[in-house]
Amino acid sequence: MKGRIAGASTVTVTRNEILYSLNKPEDFILAIVEFTGDDTHRVHYLRQPFQREPDFGVTSVNYDFSELLGRAQAPH
């Protein structure tokens, strides 16, 4: 789960999170909580969020927040 304020530009994801999602794609859902202000929020789910493994030595990767939200779905 990653949380960000609405309008944030990036989300940081660890190498281990990316590797787990690639190794167990049917078990991994990236939950993104978008905080919209005044104690309100929206939850988004993204299945298979990552396409490739990070380079060796990379500890985390910044992803475009709006791009991830664009591919996500509301919980159901």
C-alpha cells in the first residue's frame, strides 16, 4: 500500500515490492490511497503494476503518480 496526497507527482516503490509483484503477479495488488484533504481519501487497486525488474543495485524506483492512478481501478 502506498499513500500520497492528491496531486503528488511520484510514488516510490522498493525493489523488493517490484520483485515480489513480478514473481507472484496473481497474488500482488498495489493499493494506492489518494488523500484528497479534510480526512477524505480514495482507494485505487492496480494489478500487475510493473513490467520489468529494476537494474541491479537499485533500491527503489519513483513512478509517476498520475500514470499509476490512470491504470488503477476502484475497489469492488
